[in-house]
Amino acid sequence: MTTSPRWPGLPQPPLGDYFNETQWTVLMALVDGAVPAVVPESRVTDPMLHKGIPDADFQRTLATAKAQIAKAPDTDILAQYLCFRPSENPATIYCLRRSLSGASVAARTQLGQALSLLSTRAGALLFTGYATPLHEQPIHVREAILKSWSDSWIPTKRLLFKTFNLLAKSSFLVTNPLYSQVSGYPDKPDDWVPGEGFDFNFIQFDASPDQAVLETDVVIVGSGCGGGVAAKVLAEAGHKVLVVDKGYYFHPEQLPMPQAEGMYHLFENGGFITSTDSSIACVAGSSWGGGGTINWSVSLQTQGYVRREWAEEKGLDFFATQEYQDCLDRVCKVMGVDDAKYQSHRGQVLLDGARKLGWDARPAPQNCGGREHPCGHCHLGCASTNKQGPAVSWLPGAARNGARFVEGMAVDRVLFDEESGEKIATGIIGRWTSRDKSGGTIGPDEERVTREVLIRAKKVIVSTGSLQSPLLLKRSGLKNRHIGRNLHLHPVNFVIGYYEEDVRPWEGGIITSLCTSFENLDNHGHGVKLEGMCMVPYTLLSNLVCDDGLDFKLTAARLRHAAAFISLARDRDTGSVFADPCTGKPCIDYTPSAFDAAHVLEGVIALAKICYITGAKEIRALLPGTRPFVRKESTNSTSTVNPGVTDPDFVAWLAAVRAAGNKPPMAPFSSAHQMGSCRMSSSPSEGVVDPRGKAWETEGLFVADASVFPSASGVNPMVTNMAIADWIARGVSRELKEGR
């Protein structure tokens, strides 16, 4: 029996030749300044390398840290953790190279220009107030410069702070070899037992300069929540189905992955895609199974007020019918959706806090086949296979009915026959890349076969998600003006409560409850849901607002006492996605509007109240300009009158949070839900696909993923996505059976 995960590893890091040696030197100087090595003054041998604090203060810091952390490590380990310097760790440098390689060419060019300026006396004077090039400054000065940028009246300086701060903190959390010892966070869950994988018998191609050709009834591009459902429905109906995906399958024995490996193998762009103005960071799945491999199990059905909006305001009558409800119920039945049987600590906090405040909250339904699923690592893949995502349920179901599969195939475009005057889809063309000689995906190019592959099909279904589907349609020559527009992202802000007890937040389900009292703040269906947050360190702690690098290290070390939450908006206002002109990768143009940001802020205030009323010792709103609220001992006592959330100190802190606000681009908004960029509509003047999911401009080409949502779903979109894909696939089946 396997007792340890077989993690896939990481490839050799990119060369990083987009920056010259001086630019890299300045970047690493900034990273060291953001998360400096802190030592006792008596041990400072070079102020360029270490930040010294008085010896007595250093010892008090260690003593306080040990007192605040349950099962604290030895003092020597804590001291080494505080002394860690990012630039001396090769893994940190490699992580930065991978992160920056995923940035858009335009963003990287701008960053490089800033680094070059900071390396000169004139540029340093302009940006830092000192005539000394930044990388020649002592580390404590570099830290002070970054802090001065954080609240500068010059927007460019504030954005530079946000960029360098995020790069430094995320790489620190992912690569610091002592972080797990200090915080307790394990890469391998303590109860790790892998479930059974599935042999998809992926089609392989020999090395050849000739084009490989396959034929099928339906080719589905994308193996995620939409594509997986469509594949099963069509295969069960007796059609020949072929599913292709640019991602690769990872066996349960390889899951969950460590942070760095998971970011690289499981997500678009190596972890996240940042909008063009740095307002919001988006995460999207990109391995076999798509978003269903890395999502957090929440299985909420489309709510009635959203269905009415889509039917009455958007002219899509289907969403108000029993037939749509049947689609919702059918996909939930396949996955065994049931309310969470076990509440994580933060799930119970949300339920208890909402009850004490008189708000509506309930357990969150999960797609876990009716089984318990206390997996806090699911963001990095689920080993247990209890989570019934596409790679566990839908795609194996399709395989058992004859579907075939190709992994590692990047589709270039959809092919059409236009001889009749109509644009009729006839297949796809793309490039396949094999695994390496050891069966992995990180070997050098010379170990891997590449081949152009043409797939002829009677019907083509595009299910590559809201960031990739519009790009594929545009590469295929479609002209509808709505392609890539109307992008909804469900923007979120974060709140963390720190509790006295050891809550081990990486254990238990990620989202096991939700509060719905703030979901309709405008009386038109726009507002926020309050939910738990994934506690994988880089996903959350990179956004900590701290006094300095020492405060960041100490706060991050208290992870095992933390409960984090999100305020998730059903956004009214939209953005767009387009292809980077140099790389072809998705670029996102989206800034949370003042309207939507105001709703998110209301949720932040509500979450802070929930943390307070449930006894949190410290509360942090992850918003620039805010300070943590630290509960005084007196407010924890059992007096005759408990002020609750009317505690004057807490009320004053809430007012300060509200005054600081969450205005983008400095406030750290994130998105795990992308919707609407190929929206369904009642006419081609209003959207990209018709009510059956067929692209208005073509015959035989369908889109079946969250990109067809008429507007934001307002709930975690998986079940809505699957139900719509179920509907679209059944329509495709009817057409095939009728010979159309």
C-alpha cells in the first residue's frame, strides 16, 4: 500500500532572461526587503543581508511567538525561521522565475523598466528619495522604502508596493523550508489515504511529421465541469465522443500536491492570472478535470431570483422551467450532493456567529457522494476521490460508455465547412504533447513527442472555461462582438479571525457552511455570500496587511489558530478577457466597480462581527490601511452585560475598516469563479450562443461551460455550469439522432 504521495515534481525553472542581471539583483533586493531576515543586533555581520533588532527584543519576540502558537517549535527553529532570507534560497528564486514567466509581456516589461530605474541614482532618487541605487541600500532601508510606497499619494508607487509585496510573500510561503515546522501546515494530510484512480487509456501518437487524424461524432474541448457532463450525457446516449484537454491527468496518489507543484500543474498560468490593472487575481483549473479537480466541493443550485432574471430579463425561458430544475437535480444526483455532514472549525464559526447575530446561515451542500469529506487540501487536488468531480465521476462514466480521451492537446482552432454559405463546424486542429519518458510531465522537450492532430467531428463542443473559450472562438474566426465581454468574476475580499484554540484550519472541509443574509443588498439580486476560505497558505496569507516583514512572519506562523472567510459578491458590473498579443494567453480587463466593491465591504464588516461574537482574539481585514483588532482581556470576561459587537473598541475598529475601504487596485480582490464571457442570449445582438448553447454564427459549434451564463450566478457556479451543460448536451444528442 502506498504510504506517501508520488508528487510530480517541478520542471527546470525558466531562464528568466526577460530581465538582465541588474534587474534580477534589484528584484531580489526588494524581495529581501519585503520579508527581511531578522536577527539580534549582536549577530548582524552585514546590514545588506540582515535586519537587526535589539537582542532583548529578539528574545521577547521568540518568547511571545512560542506562547501564541500551539505546539510551537523549538526556539532555535523559530529563530532560524525569522532569520530566513529569500534570496539565499534557490527554490524561492525559481518560484519567482515561474511566477514572472506567467505575467503578460506588457506587465513584465513595465516591471523591468521600474527595476532598471531603481538601479540608477536618478531613478532611485525619484522613487525612494535617496540617490543610492535601491539594491545598494541596507535591508532595513529597503523595507522602509517599500512601506513608504504602500501609502504614497503616487499610484505608481502604491502598485509597485503591491506587486513586490505579493511576489515576496507568496514565494516565501511556498518555498520557505521551515514554514511547515513553524506553522504546522503539512504538505501531506495526516489522514492521507488515496482513493482509486481511473485508467483513461489516453490516445497516444507516434512521432511523425505527418498530421494525425481522428474521427468521432462529437469532440469536446475541455475536461472540466461542463465538458465532463457533456461527455457522459452524449456517450450514454450512444454517440462516439472524444474529449481533449491541454492539461494532464494526475492520479490520486499524486494528490494533494505541495504548494509550488500544485500551482504549476493544476492551475492556469502557474497559479493565478492578474488583471491588467492589478485589481484582481483569478485562479482557474487547468489539469484533467479542470476546475472540478481543484474546487472546494460546494454544490449550490441556481437560486430562484437568478433564474427569474435569466428568464424574464434575458428572455431565456428555459431557466424558469421544470426541465431546468430536472437538469439541476440530475447532476446533483450523479455526484451524491448532500449537506456537509461535518463542520470544519470555520464552518461552525460561521453558523454560530450568524445565529448569535440573527442572520441566516446553513450547511453548504457538497459533491461528495454522501460521504464525509474533511479535506482542507482540495485546492491542490483531492486524494480521497470522495469529491465527485469530472475526473472521478463524469469522465469515468463517459469512458464506461465508450468515450475516448486525449490529454496534453492544446487546440488551436475549430474548423469549418463554408462551401454551402453556412459556417458549419467540422472538427478541430491542435498540437499534442506526450508525457516524458518516465510518464511525467516535467521532462525536457527532447523526451516528449509533439504532433499536430486533426479531429473530424459532426459536432464540436467548446468547454474550456470563461478565460479560454472566448479566445478559442476568436482564433477560429468568430466575430460576435460579445465574445470575451460580459465577464463576471464574483470578486472577494478576506477576513481572518485568530482564536485561542488550535483549530488546525487545513483540516476539515474548505467551505461547509454559508451565510446568505447579505445576498440581496440592492433589492435586485446583488450582494454577497459569506463563506469559509481555503487555508492553503499562499492562497490567503500573501495578502496579509502587516506593519513590517517581522510582523508578517509572526502572523503567518500562527496559521494553526486562524479561521479565514470570504465576502463573495454577485457582481453586477463586468469586465472582459482577451488574448495577450505576444503569447496568446488570457489577459483580463476587470476592475471591481464601486457598486460591487461596496457590497463586498459590507460582507467584510459582517464577517468581522461573526469573528468577534465567536470569540476571536484578533481579527484582520485584509485591506490596505487597516490595523488588526486585538480583543482586550476585559471584553472576554463574563460580566453581567456583554456588549457583544457593540463593544466600543470594536465599533471604532469597524469604523476605521469602513473608512479605509476596499478601493481597487490596492485592495486585494480575488476570484475563483469566472462566468459570462460567451453568454447565452435570446438574440445574436445580446450574446454569443443561443438558448441551446449553439454559437449564433455557426452550425454544429456549441459552448458548454460557465462562459455561457447570462450573468453572474451568485453561487459557486459548478452545479449551474453542469446543469446547463446537461441541457446543451441533450440538445446536441437530439440533433445527432435527427441527422442534423
